[in-house]
Amino acid sequence: MRSAAVFLFLIIMSIIPSSADVTINRQLYTSTGEIYESLSMKGIEYTNDISISPFIVYESADFSAYLDGDSAIRSVINARSAEGSFGSSVESKGRGIKGSRSAATGMANFVSFDHEFATGELSASSYSRSSRVEESAEIGNEHYSSSVIASPAAAFHSGWGYGPLTGDNEVDVIPHSVKLWHGGRYVSQDLRIDFVRDEGLRPASYSWAVAAGGQSGGSGVSQIMVGTSAGNAQMDLNIFGTSSELPPKNVHRHIYPLMLDESIQSEGTGLFDDPDFNRMIDLLLRAGVSQNLYMSYTIE
């Protein structure tokens, strides 16, 4: 029998070299919990700190891409604690990947993964005692930031993206899907933004956000929002929703290009020289107003 006076506290710091692809599989454990993790990276610099004591295991890491082109990271964590099981899985491929991850079990129990990237793909999931969230997205000409958090009592995803319709792409599509299971019920939501390049006053711009999660003993919520500003593209915005309790629903909006008035184009004078004052005011109002769509579900 080990003496009660013996107290083990171990700190491990490892810096994974950026010169090769890396795969890690390991188990971390304390007296009241375990963490099983699998990590693989391509073109990623990674710094990892681990603290282990009889009462808690805590791990934190920072990472960033060192390649100009695509990099990739895949992080899978499954944890067991006295309060229940929980975990997350994030697989991301794109440009400029950077972020952080952390996990703990014992006196504290959670996993988190925060990162951002551009022009790539995302597949993520998380689970707790009563909830599970799944998310997938294809990021074409945009920048996206994502957060995944899980504990024995809750699982939650959130993210937001933005992009101007710039460059040489004549057609662009953003599909984004999020699914939530909570308390034996489910919600599935899909966002799709279709763009076709057109003549317009300025580059079209757009942003969107997703959030989904549930708390044990509480509600589950799933939301998608999208906003656009008219410009040099025709845009079709669609959010589709299905659930175990409600009939399917769909919100849709078509955004027309923001065009210069024909008389202004022919005369080459400018907005404030339009002889039709009402048309000038209409153009200015349309130039400053964003179009927004929103869909939300709550699982009691």
C-alpha cells in the first residue's frame, strides 16, 4: 500500500515538430476519470501541456498551420468521469488553420476545441449524458471560426463565418448542416447559400452563424442565421429544418444584384447627380440594408 503522504504531480510539455505529419494515440487517467484521445495533423505546428495528479488530469494545446496551402487536423477525445461520459470529434481541412484545445477529468470535467480556417471542410461532433451535436460544412471562399464544448452535463457547438464574393469564382455554394439530439428528440437544420456572379455596384458580402446544444435537465436549442448585403451577385438563401416534433419548414430569399441606375451608368455622373431624387434615395436605401434569415428550434 502506498503511503498517504505520497503525492504525484507530473507536468509533461511536448512540442511536436512541424517537419512531418504526426499521429498520437494516448490514454490519460486519474483516480476518478480517464481521457482517451487520438490526434493526427498535417502541416500543423502543435504545442501540448499535460498535468496529472491523483485528483485531476488537465491537458491544453495550441496549434497553427505552417503551410501556405491546405493543412489538416483531426482530434478525437472520449472521456469518462464519475459524472458520466462525454467527448468530441473535430476534423478540419483548409488554409490558415489555428486554434486551441483542452480537456480535463477528475475534479473538473470538460473538453473544448476552438479553431478557425478558410476555404476548406469541417466535420465535428460532441456528446454528453443527454445530448449529441453533429456539424458539417464546406467553406468555399470564406473564413469560419468554430467552438465545440462538451461535459457530462452539456454539449454545445457554435460558429460563424463570413466572406465577400471576390476573386475569379463565378459560382459559389455554401452548405452547412447541424443536427441535435436531446432527451430522445432531434432537430436537423441545413443552410445553403447559392451565388451566381452578376454585374453590381460592389462585391456582395455575407455572413452566417450556427449554434446547437443541450443541457441535462434543461432545454436543447438549435439555430442558424444568415445575413447578406447585395452587390455583384444573385444569391439564393435557404434554411431547411426538420424535427421529431414539427413538420418540415423552409425559409427562402432571393437577393438581386445591387445595380446602378441606367441613367447614372449612361451619363457617368454619380449617385447624387441622378435627376430622379426618389430613385437616388431608393438606391441608397437598398445599398445600406442587409437581408437576414433566421431559424430556431427549442427542445424542452
